[in-house]
Amino acid sequence: MVSEFEKKVAEEYNSRFQNYGAQPESSLWFSEQRQNLRFDLIIEYIKRNPVLHDFSVNDIGCGYGGFLKRLQDNFSNNSFSYAGFDLAKSPVEYCERNYLNKGVQFYCSSIPLVMADYSVMSGTFNYAPDLTIKAWKDYLFQSLSAIWSLTRCSMIFNLMVSEEEKITSQSISYIKKETVVKFCEKNFGKTYEYFSPKLPREITFCVNKI
């Protein structure tokens, strides 16, 4: 069942996609360069891992398929399979028109429908309209737990971080990195942090099963 919160998120991203099209602005990102920096941190981690051939990716919050394009820039199409999931129907329909291929699928859903080696979330949890910080953290941790159960190797996601946990007037969520690491290591497994000085207010977290 889709919650009222998820309905609101879907409405916002559908509206932004209709206004901006397949551009970072439709996903609440400032620029393609910054978006690719986030993607590259995730891809660098995948390249360090033992599963490099015939690996599978679940991209939760896939938007208009930006991460898939970056994957294709770094790996041959026959070396991985990809499933993209998003709450917003408009970008999913765009992806189905433009990217459907052997080993590539898209779904309107907030949780994967199948297991994958890597579960990836880039910016997926940043937007938190009409939620308290406690309600947002509950949603974040429940989502991560569900996604972890469908992950074979690693779960990789980025979040906005701050010493003060908050949701801004623009509905952007911030969390203490220690809160994330503590939860993940208690409930999932060894958790690593990756940081870029060009993205000073966010961290990419990588949780390993193997």
C-alpha cells in the first residue's frame, strides 16, 4: 500500500519531470556534474567488490535513468542486469520508452520486486515533505531494512548529513552520520563511508553482506 507520504513524493516528482524533463532538476539535483559525482562514488565501490561480471543492480529512486546511463559508461551492457524502481510514474514511463533492453527493466515501486547483488539509492531519501524528523527516520530505516532483505552483496546509498538532524523549510532531510552507521552496523553489517570534498554535505554509505 502506498502511504500518503509516498503519494506526495510521487506527485512532486511527476510534476517536476513534466516541467524539466530528463534533467537533474527534475530529481531535485543542482547539476549533472554533481549528480555524476554521486554516481561515480557508487560505481567506484562496485568496482572494488568481487562481483564484477554478470552482476545485478536494483536502483531504487531511479528517476529518469541517470544512474543507468552512468553504469553503461563504465561497464559493458552484457556484464550486468538492471532494475529501476521509482514512485513517480512519469519518469518510469520515460525510461520504459528510452532504455528498455535485454537485462533492463523499470517498475513503479518504492521497494524492489526481486533480489539483486547491489541495491543503490542516490538521493532517494532526501525529500521529506510534511514529515517530522522522527517520522522520516522511521521511514528511512524501515525502507533500508526491506531493501537489505533483497540485497545479496552490498547496499549503497547517499544521504545529506549534519550535526543537527532536521528537515529544512524546502523539505530536505539531514541526519547525523553516526546515526546511520550505528543503525546499519547493528542491523545489517559492516558499514563504510565515502566522502567527496565537492559534495561537502553528504556521505555515501556502503553496507556489505559478504
